Amino acid sequence: MRAEIIAVGTELLLGQTVNTNATYISQGLAELGIDVYFQTVVGDNEGRIREAIRLARSRADLILFTGGLGPTMDDLTKDALASYLGRSVSEHEPSMNKIEAMFKSRGVHMVESNRRQANLIEGCDPLDNEAGLAVGNALTVDGTHYVLLPGPPREMKPMFDGPAKAWLRGIMNEDRRLYSRLLKFAGIGESNLEQALIDLIETQTDPSIAPYAKEGEVAIRISTKALSELEANARLDAAEEQINERVGQYLYAREDIALEEAVIRQLRASRRTLASAESLTGGLFAQLVTRIPGSSGEFTGGVVTYTNVMKHRLLSIPMSQLEGTGAPGAVSESTAALMAERVRELADSDFGVSLTGVAGPSESEGKPVGLVYFGLAERGKQTKVFTGHFSGNREMIRVRSAKSLLYRLWQALSGKEGS
Amino acid sequence: MRAEIIAVGTELLLGQTVNTNATYISQGLAELGIDVYFQTVVGDNEGRIREAIRLARSRADLILFTGGLGPTMDDLTKDALASYLGRSVSEHEPSMNKIEAMFKSRGVHMVESNRRQANLIEGCDPLDNEAGLAVGNALTVDGTHYVLLPGPPREMKPMFDGPAKAWLRGIMNEDRRLYSRLLKFAGIGESNLEQALIDLIETQTDPSIAPYAKEGEVAIRISTKALSELEANARLDAAEEQINERVGQYLYAREDIALEEAVIRQLRASRRTLASAESLTGGLFAQLVTRIPGSSGEFTGGVVTYTNVMKHRLLSIPMSQLEGTGAPGAVSESTAALMAERVRELADSDFGVSLTGVAGPSESEGKPVGLVYFGLAERGKQTKVFTGHFSGNREMIRVRSAKSLLYRLWQALSGKEGS
């Protein structure tokens, strides 16, 4: 089955509202194993909505609408579809009773236009709106299925997940469901990962193996349609093994979690704690780690020593290390090592990590933008220092630095350091 | 001019990514006075991209693409448009030099497919990508304008706002230009601001006065079309005065800068310095402030005391203040005051600020999720403590807390405290 989603609303075309409904519906359809080929956004204009329907009708056999079911003059989706299909529209009595009861219970006078929310296109199945007043519509005409959902996400979501999905299952004569697994990688770039797997990505069709694009993250999704989870897992396991043989050393999770969450879980499992000393990232590393609920068990905190004076005051790093002719400077291997060691001692934690470098826009201490040193101090072990060279603007260098340190930490915790 | 936006990417059709790019571009086009009639999402399939182009060509005279400019086999936008137009594609030398230089500087082997990112369709103007490698394309063929932008928002936004908008202004042959001014507010909610200005928003047409929707920020845009800046400014000034009479006390900037930047500028102007002590925000406050280039002149740094032990170790707050029967606890007015005072002393800065509260998901010390105390210590003055009650999920509570503290700091610095 080929689906198309039509979101109706001028506010979307003005950029005042983000089209999260299309995302939500697409996700739900993917889970049902229904392929979405197009998403369209059209304004509150009956002619253009009809044009969008005509077009979708030519390239899809399931058309889902969201928006335009409300009471105002701008709510035109039902009228446009009815006129396109040459059908009449009439009031759905149970929905009208519900609307009248709601106004009565709130002691508010009902404006006549609210009756429009109870409208059903001739031959439609009503879809109950548990969070609002506008009734949904679902019908099949000449082999094309139409589902009309409201626009407000708090009304759309329960209607889609409940009555609309039930209606869709009814029209689908397939027993097979889509199963998929997400593999998340760190320490390898998107294009290098794809290069390593290119033959699998191009030739494997069941399970399909595809790169998964998401800001700043590198992932692979493997998917298969199967009658049962057992059947699906057997196939997914085999595909995962093929992938692991090639790039297993970079795999940090088999589910959709961020690298910082993988690190916190490893710390938790080994009952160890972490503290951080940041310079160029200015708190970004700590902020990422503390986004994880409950991270205070593993991450005790740290310092943001954004100036040399603060490195001296908070971490007791000698000013002679930081400034003056022949001094290593704030951006140096030895300062990174000292920062990591001192913050570990201050916090009495198992690990102390540090970041110092040049985020830009201009160089610092004669060192180039993008040069970053990471310190990794561990209780009872020799402190390590890593060097990074990052490109991009100031914010990207900061984010890449924090992620790169998380990867080094993950390697140390998972014993994959040699790779 | 009628515009259509085509977002290319199978991840959008699978519901894995929200199409925020279409929203961002729509907003920008609205500001230029260009109407968007349709937004379309199509997968990484050359035939279907061509179909979307053919269709958009029939109903728009400006087509903006986002996505599909990257190095992988799935990046097909340039190929699809070139093939639709019957034009060739060739390498843009400056872009290729940039790509090679980047790989060289990082000491990473360049996979051959990266060359694709330097491709230009015959006759195109290149659009510089300051945050990535894929060059943008812009061209006009038979009266239809095409603009190709990358998919990752961090690359798309600067390319759209910079070279793409400049290119669009060049093709718009109107003598009257759109002039607009953005007024940014803090300390007032979006709906309260709108309520205070509702009659102006609804009745004023020149200049138009409109709320400007942007995640987590409250702003008003006033716009007018004029033959000169002088003419425009006279009208914009008059509208701004009307707005200021009602909500001037919440106005923190007359340009698109974040609240943290307004705070840094005020500190710079008065030659004062700031340090922070964070608990629930875990480094988020420091991270926001240090995003501003050159902020190390005003923000010295601070501490992330995520646990009680760290509040004791780094800030010398007595454990008896933090724990035990009858103790005020970590989430309390007195702890917020102590944190702010101690970090100010540690840093020897003019201001010390603190955040302590409950970000959730569950309550802490018997205190409810969303309760936050802010400390504001100033050299030679009485320390102040503010209380906040925030709703939303964990991350929203953290962000709102940090923004709320910035607002208090801005008030203190601008002398608008009474309001």
C-alpha cells in the first residue's frame, strides 16, 4: 500500500507551526508496514486542497489528512474532499450530541459554526475524537482509502493511534508487520561507515540495511517484514552479525540512545563516578551528561574553567604553566592532563576528564581553531591525553569536542581502547 | 512570486526526522514577502524527485530544495534536477579544494564519493556552505528559479540566511524592499505578549505587526515595504513606539540576539564579570553563555555541583545545610544564596549566580518537579534569591530555568528590576 500524507493549514506554509503531525503519522505507518511516498502541505484554500487530493489520488492508494476539521471558515478539508468525490456532507448525530453536551456542561453558548465539527462525508466511518470535538472520517472510494484526522496534535495522536489504526488494520490484508533495529556508532564518520557497508546497503533487500541520518549521530537501521518477532529476530540477528564483523568496534548501542547515555550506563554498571573540567566547551560536556535522568549517581559535577585565572583558582594549576614565554599554555597536553587529574581529586571520583582547546572564531595562544586536547584521568592509573582536530564553526567544534571525549570515555569503559 | 519547498529524504517519510527545515525556510520566505503555496516531502528516489520537480514547476516560480546534497548514493537532488533540466553536472573547483583541504587537515582519507558534494549543475550560481562541505546551487531556467540547500539544519540555516537570501533578493525585481525589525522580549509569555498587542496585530497592516514563532523565544516582527531605509525606519519607529508603550519593560533587544548575548553585552559595557554555580541545569547556563564568542572577557567560568558532596567540596557549603532532618536541603533559598555567594568569591567576579531545583522526572527532597531557586550575588550588595515554578519535561525545565536566570541578570544589569 502506498500512502501520502496531506497536512492542511496556512500556518504551516507561513512557518509558524512545525509539521510534527506528518512525522508522527509517518512513524505510525512505518510501524504498520505502510510505505509513505509523499508528504504534502497545503494552505486553507478549497481549490488547492482539491488539487492536492487529485494529485495524491494519482500516486497513492491511502491518503491521510491532518488539519482543517475544526469549526472555523478556514476549516475546509471535509468540504474539499466531499466536493472532489461528488458526495454530500451530513451531521453525525452522536458527535453533535457530544458537542452540545460539552457546551452545556461548560455553560457556554454554542456558536452555530461548531456544528461543522460533527460533519461526516456520505459513506464515511466516524473516527472518535477522545480529546476534542471534531469527528474524524474514514472511507474507501474506488479502491482509494481516505482518513481525515484533526490538526491539533493532542487530538490527532489519540485518534490516529486508536480508531484510525484500527480502521487501517481492517483494510490491510497483510499479516506481516515491519520489525526494525537501530545500531548506533561512534568514532566513525557517516561516510566511512557507509563505505564499509556499501555492498550490504546496496544489495541486501531483506532485511534492508540503511544509513539512518540524524543530526550529529551515525546509525544504521536494519528492517524486515515478518509474521512474528521470532522470525524477524532471526533475520535481524544475521544481518547484525554481518555488520559487526566489519564495524563492530564502533558499535556503542543496539537501540536509539545517545552516546552520553551509553557512557552513563557503563559507569552505573561498573559503579564508577565521573567529574569534568571544561574550558572551550564551557559546560557543554556536563550539560550533555546531565540530560540523562538519574545521572547524578555517576556524574558528580565539575568545573567550567573558562579563563586562566579560574584554572588557577579552581584547579590550582600554576600560572607559570598557563602563561608566559615558554609556558605550555592553557591549550596543551600537559594542561589537559593536569585539569583531568585535579578535578578527579577535587571530586574524589573514579574518572576525571578535561577539554581544552580553541573553539574560535580566532586562534588562541598561536594555536589554530579546532585544536583540542582531552585529558582522561583514572584512579590509580596513568593519565591519558588525546588530541583532536575539528572543523566547522564555533558551536560545531564545541559539540564535536564533547562527543569525541564521550567516545574516548566509552572506549576506556568498554575495553575497546585498542581499536 | 509563488514558492514551493521540496524536502528530500526518506528519513522524513519514515517519521525519523521532523521537517523543521520547511518551517525555517517558510518563515524566511514570509519575511522576504514571498508566498509559499505548497511544501512537499519526497524520498531519496530520483524518479520521484523528478516527478515532484515537474509538479512544482507547474504551480510555482520559485522552488527551494533541502536535502540530498551529501556524498552518499542516496543524495540525488542535484542529479534529479540536472536530468529534469537536461543539463550536465560538473565539479566546482573552489568547493572541491575546500573538501580536500578539510580531509587533509584532519589526516583522514577522503572517500571518492565526497567529490559529489562539490557538484554544480551547469549554469548554477554556487552558494557557499560555511558549516559543511556540500555546496549549494541556485539557477533560473525559463523563468523558474531553483535553489538547492543541504539537509542538515546546521548547514542549511546559514546557507539560506546568507547566500541564498542574497540571491533571492537579486531575482526579486521589486523596487520596494521589505524592511523589518525584530523586537525580542523576555520575562513575558508568548500568549501574554500577544494579548497585550492583539488589536495592533489584527488591525495594523503597514507596518505589519506579527508574533514571531521561534522555539523558546518571544519576539515581535514589524515589517514594511519601502523604497528606502529612511522611509522604512520612520514607519517602523512609529510602530515600535506603540509597542513600547505597552510592553517596553520586557524588551531586551531590537535585533535577533539571544538573551545570553544581551547579558554579555551589558556586562562588557559596564566592565563587570560573572561566575555561575549550577545544580539542576548541570552546565547548561555556562554552556549558553559561552556560546557567545569572546565571552571569556565577562564570564570567568564556574562550577557544576550536581551532587551534595560537590556542593560541599567545591563551594564549602556545610553538609548540615544540605542533608539531615530539618536541614534546608540542596533545593532551598538559602542554598541558592550560598552557592551564588561562594562561586562569586571563588572567582572574585562582580556577579555570582546559582541555580538549584528539581528538573525531574521525579521529585527530590520532597520538593516538586519544576521548583527552582536562583541566587544572584553582587559584589558589595545584598544577595537576592528568586523562585521559579516551571512546567514541561526535564529538558524544558532546565532550559526555562537557565533562561529565567538570564532574565533576572538582565534586569539587574539594565536597572529594570522593578518592572
